[in-house]
Amino acid sequence: MKKPTTNLDSSIVMRKSNVLLIFLVSMIFGFYACSSSTVVEDSKTVEPAIQPKAMTEVTPPTPDPRVGLGAGLFDAEEAIWNLNLISQKRPPADFVGVTNSDLAFKDNYVFQGNYNGVIVWDVSNPRSPELVVDYLCPASQSDVSVYGNLLFISGEGFGGRIDCGTEGVEERVSEERLRGLRIFDITNVEEPEYVANVQTCRGSHTHSVLKDPNDDENVYVYISGSAPVRPEEELPGCVNALPDDDPNSALFRIEVIKVPLDNPEKSAIVNSPRIFEDLEAAPTHGLAPADLAEIEEAREAGAFVVELGGQPRVLPDRFVSQLMGNVMQQNGNETGTPTAADSAALREQLPDMIAQMFGGGDDEADNRGPNQCHDITLYPQIGLAGGACEGYGLLLDISDPANPTRIDAVADSNFSYWHSATFSNDGSKVMFTDEWGGGGQPKCRETDPMEWGANAIFTINNGKMDFESYYKLPAPQSVYENCVAHNGSLIPVPGREIMVQSWYQGGISIFDWTDPNNPVEIAYHDRGPVDGTQMAMGGSWSVYWYNGMIVNSEIARGLDIFTLEPSPYLTQNEIDAANTVSFDYLNAQGQPKIEWPTSYALAKAYVDQLDRDNGLSDADIASLRTGIYSAENSRNTRVLRELASNIEGKAGSSSQSEKVRTLAQTLRDLATM
Amino acid sequence: MDLSKMINHSFSVITKITVFSFLVFGSVACKSTESAHTNQSQTTQAASTETAGLSDAEMEELFWARQDSARMNFTEDDVKFMTGMIAHHSQALIMSGLAPENGASSQVQTLAARIINAQKDEIKLMQTWLRDREQPVPEVHIDGLKMMIHGLGDHHMHMDHTNMVGMLSPEQLQELSEAKGKEFDRLFLKYMIEHHKGAVHMVTELFNTDGATRDEAAFRVASDIQVDQRTEIARMQLMLDNMTASN
């Protein structure tokens, strides 16, 4: 019998089956045994090496080994679950002891920002990354992005110099200072050429690169700056006054830089949209569930509930009697006792009455909303962006890249500082992170609430964001470990939302948020504190999946590369299917639409998921596994069509009908290959 | 790039290196927790972590040396800012500490709890910043509405805190401590907005001073305080507007 070619060895084992299954398999594949030269033996069936388990049955190691890890810079204790750490590299000498920041990827290169410049690694062999560039050019935060032959680096702090000098800038006003965007030509990755600067009023804390699908000559860079406005003497046109006092104010806006790909030195700010203006009063989705319950109770008891400032409120009796009086007058009821019709009329008219009374129309001019965004995640294929902007999460329409407009905004009373956003691949969900304390504080102690410094998951329904749940690193960290939700990316597992995310010294956490109400952790890695005697900055700044690797930028320790270890919660087949996805490049704030090429791994991943979620009977799952296995080894494709027809008939009655149909289509696609 | 093939291909080489590095680098192999459920990262040592031709011990020495030298780049203005902000934050702790007993709404209680959590941590961070730079470290003692700052030596012993922008006068603090329920909420939001605005003002002043916050840690502390408090001011303003609207 032919052996499977790739990772199948580890993912399945052959074993004797029970009589019923043999019977079933023979019934279904009877034709197949007769028509094929390489047959799967009827007495065997294919079973996964690790049986998939439901997300409700995840059993993490207990007690959590991340609690109480010993400290050390390069020799801290470590805990790891369902991951393999395949390599780690210390920073180059000039960058040791200086903060490593964000990552960008192009081909086989990893660009790692550092407050002292940029480091480039060749990861052709991920078990042994090679340093190819250590470009000394200090600026905080040195967040990096790539597009085509260009590399972009953010500069925010006062010490960044146009000439890349390490001496900093002392004076309040100086021609030497760079606060904004540095642009490099990386046609030859190993010899970056510094080609342009775009100076901005508040510098660039981070940035996002947007490629307009309809414009191949330019890219757009959205600048987010959170530092104070620089003096007008240093950069003309920078106005620190409020927009009411001076319409040219640098506050309450983002900046959009247009970069001509062939002439990057002509890059310039083309728009400074005020996407924050006139935001609705911050609605809370329920700061206290108890408050909401109280309102519901009142509503059921017949109270009049109105929306005020975005929140439901029980209308006080004195208002009710006054408004009811008006309604009764309208209805010609002079008895003094309201009828059911009066009540109904009041209920109907109430929203308008409230709007008239409290209007807000006049007040809104004063409501400028947030001052800036931290991150803006651009997802051009669906025309949306998620803006994490101080006290708000914004949903933006970016179909016109130079003119982003706001579609929706949410606020959350448990959220301190909206930091970044990640969409589900289909754009039906979005997750925001709260970088409470700015990343330098220990916000994962046992006493810190699980809703603070966490992720918030929203579903997007008709352009509106609805809150679903929070996710926070479940392992309490020590007082010496800065820890809060930070950057991450989707792992392209088909049919699921799986995220890998940085939690600074809380390490990295991988979790499933397919069910937006029940995010569940399925893998992690953590080190003990950098310093066991006082707080020292360290931990994972950002971690992203890139072409089969999970690459981690460790603030103090350097670069780590992980691969996924199969588990009941993420099978080898699912990992293999994820690894069929390949990006040419990846930026932290640009989300690519993931498309899975047709492959046996993809079909097998769906089968594992249907097994996990009881989407088909055990017998159907067994036939699918056996059939796919034999088709893959014999290249006989008729069996695939048979399987597809069989399960299509069962899709209607399955709890996972959509996935059953997707699998059927995948099997048909495989048959045509 | 086909990762699985690459890994398989290099596996035999890696194994040899692993054995070799365990022999040679056994002493620096990472300490790992022992747990039946936990995969320990012994494979970490498979390939060299070295980048600059330095051993981990030399690397670590360089790391702490560079952290130390980064701490030498501060000014008197940075020190004044940290010292002043510790006192400023301490008054926020006093104000917020009143919320549970004065019948604040659950919204205001949540806000107050978060202010306490955040500003206590920031005080610790600023104290560490001063200690690391061998500057006098103010220790805060809170007794009811009274706040005493020790540890600054004779010159600073009697600094007048109410001179700082946004600080409440003793009378205002007294007024707040006597307010209950909705009146407390209203007054708390009003005073805390002023208090936060004061902190933002202090950061802005600092940023506008020659040579200040060139220290990376100072820039970060000041920047985070500014951003967090500005965000919180907007939130409190909306809470206050909503209160006014519903009355």
C-alpha cells in the first residue's frame, strides 16, 4: 500500500475496525474496490491520531504552569502548551537592551522594529533565522510595514533624527528632528536605502498601509499619532488649538499620506480627515449586567424605557405623568385616567419626544470624540477598517482610501484605551483590544478584573457592532510583569477564527473565537519576568502567523519562532490546511483576505471539525476519512464525488449544514484536480 | 515556502546540534517547569540563539549596561514632573476612595476603581523611575482626606500641592467627601475632569521643555498618562452630560 506523502504519518493511524464499520465501508465503497488498482483494505479504517474534542471540553494543564515562573533575562523559566519553540535569536549588539517593537513580513524576510532602528532576519530556514540587516536609526516606536519595494517606519519620540544619528535631539525646536514616517527602498532587502521622510504634527506612533484595489501607482499610509503636537516653529502648520478655535488644528484627526510607488520621495499628506466628529454619546453595552437586568425588570413591569445618551433608562414617573398628560390631551381623554390606547400612543411617540426634549443636535457640534486612533486595521478586500481610537472602537468605510468615513462607533465602560482591531476572515466579527495602562503596567494580576485590559468581541450586523464577550489571558501574572492585551493575527485555520496574540510578559496566547460568546484558549507560551525584583519592560510586543511560522517579537529577548503542535483542539489536518495558505507579505495593521487552495488537507480539516462539532454521524465521519484517504493515495476521484453526494443529502439535517456543504464542494473541487 | 519539508529536511542536522549544544551549553539551557501536561521547550536549544557572537552572559551584561546608561539621560524637569505627578495622582486616590462609601452609582464606582488601580501602578512606576536615577523618592501616606508626602528632604517637605493645576483645595475635597449619591457622582466627575486636565497640562508643559523626556521611560510614562487621562476626560464628560440630561 502506498504511504501517504506528507504529515499524514503523524495525523492518522490505521487500526482494526469493528464489524459494523467494515460493513458500512464495504457498502459505500464496494464499487471502488473493484475499479481501483490501489485499494484501501476493507478491514482497516482511518482514524485521527488525536481525536478532535469540542471547544466546550478543553482541558488545559492544571495548575496553570504559567503561574510563578522563575525570572531571568535569557534563562527565565518557561511554560509551553500546544506549541513548539523552534528557534530564538538575540538582538544584534547595537539593539540589545533597547525595545524590540512590531514586525512586518516580505517573502522570506522578517522586519523587526526596534527603538534603535530596524533588524531584518532571513527566515528561509525558520529553525535558524539569519541576521541580514541591523540598520541603526533610532526612533520610537519604529513600527514597521512593507509594500512592494518600500519599507515604512514610524517615529514618534523627540529623539528621532533625520540623519539617523544616535545622539538624539535636545532642543524643543530643531531642524534635525524626525517625527513622522521614514521611507526606505528595499529593492535590495540586504541594503535598505533611506529615500524619504514625511514629517507629521504629532509624529507617528504607528501607521497602516493601504493599497487601493483600483490604483496600482500609489499606496496610502494612515498615520496615528498620540504624542503632543509639535511646535509650529518646528513644523509649520502644526496647530495645537482646539478645532473650534482653529480649523487647522492637528488634534482630532488622522493623517493620510499618499505614497507614489515609483517616486516615494514625493510622498505627502493628502488628507487629514476628522473621522471622530459628532460621535454619539458613549453607549455602554452594560457596564453592569445588574443595571441592565434592573431596566428589563422595570420594562416588564410596564415602565417606560427610553434611549438616552445611547443607554436605556427608565423614565421617571414625573416625566411619564407629564408626557401622558400631553398624549391624553391629544386623544381627547379628559377622564384623568390614561387608557390602554393612551399608553400605546405614548410608547410610540416617546422616542421623538425624548429626541425633542434632549435633542443633542445642538450639543453634538461640541462632541469631537477621540483625539486620535492608536491602530487602524485595514481590510481592503471587504472595504472596512477597524479604528481603535482612545475611548472608541470605530468601524470605517475605506472603499475610498483617501477619504475614510465612519460607519459605526462603540464605547465600552470596561475599556480604558482602544488599541487595535482584528476582523474575522468573513468580516462578520471584529475584536478590539484594550491596552489599559499603555503596555508598561502589570494589568494581569489576580486582582485585576478579567474585563479590564482585555479583548472585546463584537458581531457586525448591518454595519452596527454588537458586543458579545471579553477574552483576557487566563493565567494571572506577577507584579513584575507588564501585561495587557496587545497585537496579534489570525491563524488561517479554515472554518474557524483562531487568533495568536501578544500579552507582553503574559506571553502569547492562542485562542478560538469562532463562537463570539465563548472564546477559549487552546495554546500558549510564557516566560517568567525579565527581572524578579522590580518591573522591567519585556515580553511579547507582537506575534503573527506567517506562512506556517508563528513569529514573536520579544521586547527584551529578541525573536522567537514557533510552530503549532497538534491537539484535540487543533488537529494536524487543521494545521496542515492553515499551512497551505501563503502570503507574499504581511503588515500588522493590514488584514489580508485568506483563501484556501483546494487540498486534501482542507477536506480533512473540515472532516475533523465536523467530527468535533458533531456535524455528521460517526459513521459518516468514518466513511469520509477512509474515502478521502484512499482517494488521496489512489488518485481515484470518483469516491470523492460519491462522498460529496452522500453528505450533501445530510446537510439539511446537520447542525453544521453550511460546513457540510463547504466540505462537499471541497470534495468536488478535489475530484476535478 | 513549504515549512514541513524544510523542517523534516533539517531534522537530522538539528538533532546532532541538539546533542552537541546540550553538552556544551548545558549550563545555560533554559530552566523549565516540570509538568506532565506541558511540553518543555528543550528544542529551543536546537539552533544557536547567538546573533552578535556574544554569549548569553555577555549579552545580559550588555543589556543591563545599556538599560543603566539609558537612565542617565534625564533632566531636572523630568524629576520635577515625576515628583509632582506622584502627589497629583495621590489626590486622585483620595477622591476615588470616597466613591463606595458615598453612594456613587455603579458606573462611577467602576470608574473610581479603575482610576485607583491605574494611578497606584503609575505612582509605583514613577517611584521606581526616580529610585533608578538615584533621586529622592516621595512616599505617599494617605489618612482620610489628608495626604502626606515623605522622603523628599527638607526642601520639598512643605511643597504646596494645591499649586499644581487641577488639584482640589482642601475645601473642595471636604465638599466632595460630604456629597452623597447623585450629588457625589456629579461633583466627582466635575472635579476629576479638572484634576485629569491638570495632569494633561503638566505633561504638555513637560513636553514643551528643552531636553525633557529624552529619557525613553519618561517619555513613555508622560505619554501614557496624557493619552489615558485625555481618554478618561472624554468618558467622564459624557457621563456628566448624560447625568445632566436625565435630570
